[in-house]
Amino acid sequence: MLNRQAVSDTIRYRSLTVSQVLVSESLVHQEQWHLAMTIDRENYCPVVIISKRNDNSSQSETVLRNLPEGSSSFTFGFSEGITEDLILRISKFLGVESVEGTNIGDILTNLYKIFREKDVTLLEISSLARLNSGLFTCLDATLVVDDDAAKRQPDIFGLRDTTQEVHDEVRAEQHGLVYIKMEGNIGNIVNGAGLAMATNDAIGLHGGASANFLDAGGQATKETMIQALGIVMGDERVKAILINIYGGITRCDMIAESIIGAAQEMTLAVPLVVRLQGTNSTEGLKLIVFVVMASTKKDPAAIEHAKTLTHIPWCEDYEKMISGMLYNSQAPELIEGRFRARRLMHKYNTYFPDDATNDTLVAERERILNEMLGKIGTNPFIETPFNVDYGCNTSIGDNFYANFNPCLCGFSLVILDCGMVTIGNRVLFGPNVSIFGATHETGVQSRRSGIEYGGSVTIGDDCWIGGNTTIMPGLTIGKGCTIGAGSVVTRSIPDFSIAIGSPARVVKKVDPVPDL
């Protein structure tokens, strides 16, 4: 048995290496009982639970949750302890005719002494055997000791063998976290045990399954979040992570800074969803929504879409760029791509010959747009001056119009298309709209090295974007939307919505119309 792998119902998610073997005397007995001493939380007192055990049965602490047929429970007071009356009632249940001729009283008294003096929350005798002599003996015992009793019970905790425990649970404990591995694929990090349990329940209610229980307590430091994220992301089953924080004494903006700092020091391989509620939650959410994390792998869909566009500066860094990964903006092919876009922008913005008519002006500008952009529909018109980063990553549908900037020092439209920018049909832009499909890490050295990353922006059909609106990377504005002037759009807007503000929030829904 030594050094072999053992698996049982009481070992979660893995097998364990057998490092020790307990050898005990074999005893002939008449019958077996299962006895457990624990806390009755409804009656606020200790309780003894006894049930008959069959030779082939395997009962554990589950008996405490679902009392089997033929079992009985006996409550008693902390101060009174094991009384003669309690011994008599338990003896009668066990079928003992004479208390004087048995040792059941001594066993109960000694069990309660251990239970009380050693801070035990569960003392379980899975096999209380009655011998041929009529005496009882304990063939097996399990102790669960209060975790908070480590300083009071050094002899008990000195026996702990962490190699036989779940590694991540031990690691979490070392950093002041409470982590329990579960069976789902949604990781979560929560502050407070009650909120953590409610979060797990909510995930289950909506058809999901939690991969873990993780209570970060009142700690909100960057180091705590790094450890928590590291433990959760180390579970290969996790497909997404939910951080659910209620800020009381600890402010949500401080928690947000810790989350951002931790996420930027780690490689986030799965989606991360953050919910903040409580003190300074609005400020905390503003910090988070303005931080877009770089992807860690190429996006096959974006690369396939790019193959349908024109004038692409293909290279390794280009594929990283449109995938939202960190890339080198100074790659020669990308420099050439931006240079080409600037040459065409200059032609577009300065073309206005003396003999031009409206028809010839529209036709020539449309020709230049076709040469500049990745894809352009019919009847586009962008008032000058117009600025675009690459152009090839921008797709515009039919009947697009962008109004002019009355301020001669600015642009009518700015599109930083490091990520894919897709604009639908019949979309109207007010003056000075900016679409930012590009961003940087907050780390200074990263910016010094010319490292950037982008995010795609999609605007559906029949949208009206008000003047001086800024659209941030990594979002979608649904079809039929109106964005109020001066808004900063930091998150996706659902179809047929009116949104306004910084950050833009939906204030009204409009009646949907069928697609054309």
C-alpha cells in the first residue's frame, strides 16, 4: 500500500499517495453503530447522533445532513455535559439492558472531554462496535477541529500533513485566503464568506457552476489579488472569472486599483468580469472600464476577416495587432502601412481643385476612400479633415456620412484602427467623432519600447453618433442606437438604445425596426 495512489469518496478531485498505514487489532463484534458528536446549530448546543451501521455500509459525516431511517439524535447542554439521563437514553437506544454492565457512559464522557477541550466541531466514530462481552469499543475515529483553534491546539495542528491536502487550498491559506475547490468552470473571487456563498448560489441559479469558493476577506491589496487570480487561473477547468466585491470600510476605487495592478502583472487567458458595489463603487468601475487588457493569443476570426480587406501590411505584428495582442508598432511593415495611409489622407483632405463641381468632388473623394480603406460601401461622404491610422482595418457600409469640424484646428473624424473598425449602413456621425481602436499598457517601460495593443469597434446599422463623441476600444454599439453629443462610450450599447454621458449609459430604448 505504501507509495501507492489511493482514491475514496472523501478525497476530492484527485488521488493521494499513501505515506502511512495504521494497523489495529482485529476484534470480533456483534454489531456496529455510527456515532457522531457535533454542534446542533438550530438549538445552539452539542448533539450526539447515532445510527445502525451495516457491515458493508460506508457512512460518514453525510449522516449529519440526512439522518437515515433508524437513527436518533440526543442534544445536551454545554455546561451539563454527559449526564446520567443522557447515558440512560443513549443506552436504551443501543439496546443496552443494564447501564451498569456496559462502558458506554465512559466512552461518551471521554468523547465529550475531547470534543470540548480540543475545539472539535465534529467527532465521528464510524464504527462503535459491541463486543461479545457486551462492552463497546471505538474501531475508527475522525476529528474535525476548528481552523481558528490553531494557536490553542498546537499539538493537534502539529500533526497536520499538508501533502495530503488540496495544494491550492493550502497555498490560499498561506496568503490569508479561504479557497475551496469545486466542480464547475466559473472561477470567482469574493470578499466575505456570506457574499461568496450567495455568489455561488447565483451562478448556479443562472445555469452555471462555480469552479471554486474563494473568500478574499477584507484584504484588497495588489498582492492579495495577484495570489487570488493566480490560484483561480491555475485551475485549467476555469473558462471565465467573476470578481464580486462589496466595499464597506475598504473603498471600491482602492479595490479596483488592486485588481488592475494584479491583472496587468499576469497573463489573463480567460474573460474577467468585475462587479463592484459599495463605497466609491462608481469611481472604481470608471477605473476598470478604461483599462482594456491585451489578449494573449491570435484571433482566427479577425485574421480571416482581414483577408477580405485590401491594402493589408501583412506581418507577424499585424496579426497580433488585429487580434488585440501586444505588438511592436515600429515593425517596418506597420510603419509603411501608416505612411501609405497618411499620403492618401493628405490627398483626400487637400483635394479641392478650382474647377471642381459637387459631382466631381464626391467622385474623387470616394475613389480615394476606396484606395485608403479596407472596405467602403456606396455613397460615402466624410467631411474634411479626416484622419485614420491604417485605413485598411476600417470597413464602412452604404450611405455613411461624417460631418465637418467647425474648428479648423481639429479633424472631422478620427479613426485609430489598430483593431478592426466596422461601421454599418446608414450611419451618421456628428463633428469631431473619435474612434479609438488603439491603446497602451500603463507600464511606462512598455510605452518606451513602442509596445501597443488594440481592440475592435463595431457600430451597427442606422446609428447616429453625436458630435464630440469618443468611442473606446473593444466594444459594440448595436444597430439603431443614438449616442448623445459629448459622450465617452466605454462599454457596449445594446440595439435600439439611446445612451449619453461619460461613461455613456443607456437612458432610453426606442422601438426596433426591421432590417433592410
